[in-house]
Amino acid sequence: MKKLSENKNVSKKRGIIFAIFTIVLIVAVLIGVLLTFNAKQNHELVENEYTLYLKINPLIKINFKEEYTSCNVEDNKRNCQGLNTEVYEIVSLNDDGKKIIENIDIKGKSVIDVLTILLKKARENGFIFEQYTVISNYEYFDEIKSSIDDTATATVIFKENISDEYIIEEYDKYIVTFNTDGANNIEPISVGKNETISKPSDPVKSGYKFIGWYLNDELFDFTTKIDKNITLVAKWEKEENITDTNTNNNNNDDTNNNTSTTTPTCQAKKFSQKYSYVYNDHDTCMKQGNIAFFDITDNVNSSVFAYNCEEIVDDCGDKYWGVYFLIYDGTEKKVYY
């Protein structure tokens, strides 16, 4: 009887231990499920789709997806965990864009990667630009634009509701800019493809006579249809000094002989070196020199690797700034175009 009683006690203890173990296991499972649920709630993957339009003048549409697990805002800037943007489609909206997007592999590439590639290909295809425009319903583009590997400046326009039709109507245009060479500023003109522009009012520059607007050293014909971005350059001729002299012949009739003579004193903008790019100040020279640099490297001499501006003086003693270029031919050489 004693042995039977002991067996019952052992069984009872085992039952209690098993029950306690079962309860602990159930509680642990419930805690694990709750923690997993909370983790998923706090780090749920967020996905959104956006559209971005790139205007150079190639006009290209970029569709991409942004995803992240969590975001917080500090100093009006987002700080997101697991942030990723992936482009899944690029479309040309005009003829210029077709040759830019040709053979581009976008698989697995971010918006930054694709924009960098597109800007590079635009330059390779002869498009010269110092700025480009981005129109997008992605309100955070300013956060990433500094990561784009290009020297041009991005103008960002946020527009919540956009369509291809709107973008084509508003942005499928070329830009005609005017380099007045130190005279009064003339605003750029937007023009549709194969349209013409009206000649602006002549600029005014003290001491100089305006000759005309030139494109690639040729007088521009304003009936020309525009099919690319261009910069028209003002050409000037230095006004000659006019000297009026009154001479008295000392005769008894006191006749005054008034003569007006034109005396050319110098040749304006004649330099010992051949400068094709000359400007009135250093800042303008560097800005326009950047455009000239890409034109030279793309169309004249691919060995040019840098440019700079130097102060020069013409035959009249007037100071200007001229663009020079650097090539490497065994040694570094300065050249002019």
C-alpha cells in the first residue's frame, strides 16, 4: 500500500510539472507572436510609385518605385531605413530622347543611376547644357539630386498631378539664349521644334556699335527653324574716335575752316592668340567656357581635358577674358580654338 501511495504522488508531481511546462510554453509562444506582430507593424515595407520627367531638350519619362521600412522627419528632412528607388520604365517623349534612351539597361538601377546615365548619354550625343529640368510628383527629389554625378544644375519642379500630354505641351521646347558680351541682359526664349523666333531688341553697350547676333561665327538668320538649344552671341565694333578741329587761316577775311576727321586709333578685340571665346568678365568667361569645352571635346579635339580663362588685352588696351584649353601630348599644352 505504501508503494502504491508513493507512485500516485510521483504521478501527481509529474502532472503538475507538465502542466506548468505547458503553460510556460504557451506564454512564450504568445509573447513571440506578439513581438513579431509589433515588429511587422513598426517595420512594414512601404512601397510607392512615382513618375519623373527629365528635360534637357531630350524629353524623357522615368517611372520608378520607392520603398522603405520606416521613416522619421528631422529638420524637415526624411531619415528612412531601407530606402531604395528602382526604375522600372523609361520612355522618350520626343525624337531627341529616342537616341538617348537607346540600349540603356535599367534593370536594378536607382533613379540616381538612371539620371546620371541619361545626362552622360545626352552629352555624348552632342547636347550641350549647363542645367536640366526635373518635373515630378515625387516631392523628395531635392533629397537625392546632389548625388547625381553631373556638373549641370538641376531645376526641380514638383507637380502632384502630371501627364504626358501636359509635359509635352509645356516642355517639348528648345531654349535660345543670348550672350550679350557684357551688354544689357536679354531673357532666353522657349520655342517649339522647327519654329522660328523674333529678333529681340538690339542690346546696348557703351562705346560699341552692335553688329548682329552670331551663331558659330556666322550671322544668324532669324527665319531659321530651331531644332536644338542654341546660344546667340552679340558681335560688337568699337566706335571710332571723332575729332573736330577748328583752324583759322589767319587771313584778313577771318574765314574759319571747320574740318571733321575720323581717326581710327586701334583695332578692338585683336589679339596675338586666336581666341574664339572672349568675354568681359571672368565669371561669364568660365560659364560660357564650360559650354565651349563640351563643344570642343565632342566635335573638335577629344584630347582636350580641361579649360580655363585668362585675362587678355586687345590692341585698344581694353581688358577681356579669353577661354583656353588644355591637352596632353606627352606634356600638358595650352591651346586655343
